Amino acid sequence: MKLNAYLLKATVVAALGGLLFGFDTAVISGTTHALSEQFNLTASSLGFTVSMALWGTVVGSLFAGIPGDRYGRRASLRVMAILYLLSALGCAFAWGWYPLVGARFIGGLGIGGSSVLGPMYIAEIAPAKWRGRLVGFFQFNIVFGILLAYFSNYVIGRMGFGAHEWRWELGIAAVPAALFLLMLLGIPESPRWLVKEQRVDDARQVLRMSGERDFEAELQDIVASLSAEHAQDRLLSWKYRMPIFLAVSVAMFNQLSGINAVLYYLNDIFARAGFSKVSGDLQAVAVGATNLVFTIIAMSVIDKLGRKTLLLIGSVGTMVSLAGVATIFATGHHQELLVWMLVGFIGSFGFSQGAVIWVYLGEVFPNQVRANGQSLGSFTHWIMNALISMIFPVMAARSGAYPFMFFSFMMVVQFFVVLFFYPETKGVTLEEMERKLGIS
């Protein structure tokens, strides 16, 4: 089957939540020094300021499945767009530290919610043949948003806004947030949610328009998976132990790689190695571009090589690169190699964990509990993110090497967990995956 315009439009619009996710996640890296001076922040209070958005993501990801199930994936994504918009404007016009962290918390609610709803929506509307690449487009947009944030920080930093520079860097996100909200008005609802709401004819129409070759058979498979005997299922039951393990572990390892600690504090890492702010901003753009390139490569092969293969390859690459960063900080030599070690790390991550996590979370849970399962995986991702981002500046202040030694070791652990426990999900329909995991 071919990828048609109807399916492509729905995917692109839903994935815009990923762009805002990435932008809001990374843009803080260019403001940490200015915020520390503006509000007299210590290492601990800077960590709190950065992580406040992450605590918002924890809450947003934990509860996003509730409106997603009750009101639909599409309607709930519109709420996330509004939260993004309010956060950007709140940061731009913040009159003190408390309003700033409050606005960042609101943005975190949007990030956490869209990290659940966006990949879930795409996974539910995409045919099995295209699912890896289409859900991977959400990750592509996250990475593109990260690159856009670094580039935006670099451009704004050269425009001479002085003490107000950080307001522009954080506030510019209002533009894509407004665009996201407008474009969400023109996409269909998830066919699996429609079946769940007993709107079978509407679901049939969406499946037909999205290019599903045998849409009637697919519809009946969805109906069967949501049949009456599963109506009272709850996520936290023994039968779902394997999907829960897979979702929680893939989310934990994603953050135990240190990816967001690096992205949030990238300018500080470069500064510690002797780079100036302008050169650090420029190096950050290079790191962001690397992330984008390797994410594109991963998207092109994820449905051919498979999710498990990418995770194994990435585990080795991230482990070696992080060990290199730790060695540079431990010895104080060869700082000129730091950017190359970080590029190697980002490339390995983008090719593996970065491309796989949101795809995998959308695949391993059955229809009846997918919203809550996706919330659990995303919640795990964000709670780990928040904890690591709070601790990282304190640990790095004692020794730049310690955090990277820990991250490198965790990638060794990830390799063996994936090797022995992770099933392959490429080319399998969501309903077939239930049977493969023994939960249908």
C-alpha cells in the first residue's frame, strides 16, 4: 500500500506536538546562565528551575490517558496545544521567578500530555506496514524541535536583546504552538478510539481514507480486541506484566542514557570544557543537527531492521561515547574531542533509543489499556528525566566525569536487557501484538 495524503496530513499534524515537545525541552539550555544571573540561582535552584517543566511532564503524562480515553486523542491534543501557548507567553512576560517556574510547569503539562497522545494517535491510525516510520515521525519532530531551539537560541543571542534575551528565547515557542492548535482542527479521530466509543461507521471511514488495504478485516479485528470480555480490564493486572515491563524499562533506559541531562545543560558542559557562549551555542547547533540526521536514518530503516536491532546498536555507541566524555572530564585532557564524543553519543542515541521509544510504547499495549499503558511508559520517562535533571548539575559540580561514567554503565545494562527480553514488533498489527505477547 502507498502512503496517501489523508494519512500523511494526520501524522504530520499530530507530530507537531513533538516539535513543540523538543523545542520546549531544549530551549532552556541557552538561558541557564542568564536565568542564574537574573534570579541569583544556585546550582540547586537552577536544577529546580530546569526540572520544573519536567515535573509538569510527569503530571501531564500520568493523567493524559484519562481525557484521551474520555474525549478522544484529537480533542485532548488541542488542550495540549493551548498549554504550550500559555506556557510560552507566560515565560516571555514572567515578572519574577515564581511566575517563570509556574509557566514552565504549564508547558511541562503540554509536553507530558503530547508525549502520550501524539504517538498513541499516530500508532492507532497508521497501518502496520508504515507504523514504525510514521510514529517515528513524532520523534523526528522532537529532534527537529531540539535543533530549532538551539538554532533559535544562537540567532536570538546575536540580536542584541541584552537582559531580555532569555524572554525571547523562551517566548518564541508561542508561534508554533498557535500553528499546532489551528492545524489540529483538520484531522480525523483515531479509528480505535471511535470503535471503543461504538462509532464503528466513523472508524470504518477513517480506516478506508487512511489507505488500509483490507479495512473491513482490520475493523473487525479492532472490534474483536475491544469485545465485552475485556471491558473491565485494568492495566495493573498480572496478564499485562510483559507490556508493563517493556514500557517501563524502555522509558527508564531512555533517560538513564543521560540524553536530556546533556540536552538541557549542553551549554554548561561546553563552558566547563572552555568554550565561550557563542561557540557553545554553535556547537549545540552541530549536536542538534547530528541528532536530526541520525533520527532520519533510523526512521528509514526502523521497519526493516526492527526496533530491537536499533536498540542493541545504539547501546554500544552510546556506551563508548559516554565513556569518552567521562575520560575527558576525569583527565582534563583533549577537551577539543568533547564535541566529537557528544556528537557520537547523540548520533547513537538518535539512531536507537530516540527513534524507538515512542514507537515501542505505542505498540506493546492492547487497545483496551493502550492510553493508560502509554501514560505509564511516558510517566516513567519523565519522572526519570526530572530526577536526573535535578541531580545532574549538583553531581557535575563535584566532578564532570561521574555522571557520564554512570550513564555509560547503564547503557551496558540496557544492551543485555534488550538482548534477552525484548521482542521484535516490526510489521505486526497492534491486534497481532496482543497475541504475540500472550495477552489476547
